[in-house]
Amino acid sequence: MDRLANTVRPYAWGSTTALPELLGTAPTGEPQAEMWMGAHPGAPSRLDRGTGPRSLAEIIEADPEAELGPAAVRAFGPRLPFLFKVLAAGSPLSLQVHPDLAQAREGFADEERRGVPLDAPHRNYKDANHKPELICALTPFEGLCGFRHPAQTADLLEDLGIDDLTPYVDILRASPEADALREVLTAVLSAEHHAIADTVERAAVAAGELAAKGGPHADAYAAYAGLAHHYPGDPGVLAAMLLNHVRLQPGEALYLGAGIPHAYISGLGVELMANSDNVLRCGLTPKHVDVPELLRVVRFEAGDAGVLRPEDIGGEELYDTPVDEFRLSRFVLAPGAAPHPLASATPQILLCTAGTVHLHGTPAGTPDGASAGAPADGPAELTLAPGQSAFVPAGEHLTLSGEGTLFRATVVA
């Protein structure tokens, strides 16, 4: 196993304090948005096996089967199929959706044929992969996820008392669910900018007033007013009003599949996703919004946000999701508890988020429980403090001990 040195990305929406508090470092005064753990070419983790720091991407490329295991290589190719992050939202992220695998392949191939540069601001598809993702709260976490039922949204919009919203209310009440959601989202994102900006501002003022009065939608109204504060006049504020507002408590999670519109508003969480950069934005951003392509990708289906809670499977708490590129679980280690065995035929990244966790490992091919010194590629023991992480190659046997919380990212193969 290998201790990882990870890159923190300074995106403008990042919190200035949440990641430093987790890592036990002094705030710099600048936003610290995401800590990346994995082999993504944008910011691969680094490790040292005695010959100096190297990127995890280079290590895997040199011997994919040894690092990832034959099953993972057969299923996903010679690369780590997931990206693990700690995400710290100090202000709202853009409202966005991700394509499914077929859409990503088609969109990427089309932009390649048309010669759209990979770094072009209007480029939609940076790769040919889908990007399902899972966010698990470490602190109270606020976000938007999936379309609310149209009739409920009609009530919420009507209570704002804004005449310009009446046509949307009528559509949401009268049309079939998918048609209503598509028609209203299309109208909002295609409207003339000056007119929609004025409507957004008036709706935001009304939302703030309703939030102050309390009631069943007070939290949602406060969230929408907050979005308008950060993104004044942005049509994405009205698009956000079509979505479920959700508050996660620590340990609760959301799974975001293809085509599900979502946005993170505030909080600290661990995020696990397929290894892709494909994002189609709906608003709450100064970046490019490709409305026709967005409408091709969005799934116009209503339902609740689908909050996930982990299932205990013998001391390991599993967050069940319908994808194979990643699997997230959590260990909450109590003081004095027996060491917990942990083995996998696929690669793992382990992240400590509280307390102190000790990892004792034996290299692949060593019988369980056998005495072993440090394997050639890494130490036999590591201790992780909050914010520290380790890469465990396929086939290595571990035992966990200590007192703390450990998140495990791995592959289903």
C-alpha cells in the first residue's frame, strides 16, 4: 500500500476553511474546493515507492494488471476507473447533468470529427465516458437533486406571486409530467436574457420573503434566494426551482445517475465518480450552456431526491449504487474493537475522515495472517489521520484497527 499526496483544486466556489479543518492545516484565505485522489490526468495523486515521487497514473500505466488486477483491467481497461474526492462547497456549484455512456461516446466522437479543441470553452465532451457520481455528507450538506413533481412545483411557483411565472405554472399543471418539465426548462433557458433576468430578480425577492415567514417550503425558498444572490439574473435560478431541495446529514448520500439535474450548494462531503470530465451545464455559471445538447441529455422524470443510507454488511457500511466503476463503503472503528480484515481483487483508495486508522498489509500472494516484512512496492503498515489516504493495489490483504472513520473506494469487477 502507498500513502498518497493529493492535489487540492482552488475553484472559486470552494470553502476557505472546510478542507483545512479536515486536513489540520492553516487556511490560506483562498478557496479550497476539491482534493483529488486517483489517477485522473488533470491532477493525479503521487506516491513514493523508494525511488522518488511518481504519479499514480504512471505507476498504473507501467503494470496495469499488478496494480488494478486482471478483472478490473478486463472490465475497464488499463486505467483506474474512478476518481475519489473530498468536496468543500462554500458557495453553489453550477446546475448540471452528465451524459450516459452512449451519449458520451457519440458526443465525444462528434466534437472530435468537427475539430473542437479539448480546451475550447464551448466543448461539451472532454472524453468518451459517462460520469455517474455519489456524494456522501461529512457535515450537513445542502443540494438540489432531480425534478420535483410538476404539481408541487406549480404550487411553489404560484405562491411567489410573480405574473411572469403564470405560464410555467399552467404548463406544469396541465401537461403530462415529462412534457411539462421539458417545456418549462426549455422556455426558461431559451428566454431573452433581459426579460428572464428581471423575472429571476423578482422571484428571488419573493422567495426570500416567503423563506422568512417559515412554512413547509421555507428551506427551499431560502436556497433559491441564495442562488440568486450568487448568480443574479441567471436563468438557472428558475431552472433550480424545478428541482428537489435536499439537506443531507453526515453519513447520508445522493447518487446522481445520467441525465439527473443537480447542484451542490454548501457543505463538506466525499465524492466518488466514474473517471470523466463530461458536464453539461443548465445555469448558475458564467460558463457555456449548450441548450440543445443539454435537452438531449436530461431525463425528464420526477421523483424524490432518493437519499441513500448505508447498509451494514459485517462491519462495512455499503452505499449501494447501480454502477460497476466504483463502490463506496465506510468503516466506523470503535475503540478496543477487533481488527477488521479487508481484502479485494480490485484496487482501493482508503480515506480517513476522523480519528486515527491503522492499516496493516500483506502483499498479494502472501497467505492471510502470515508474517511478512515490507513488500518491495510499499510499507506493511500505515497510519492515517483525517484527510490522509492510501492506494492499495489489487490483491493486497489488509487489517484495519484504531478509532475513527475510514471511507473505502473500490471497483465492482
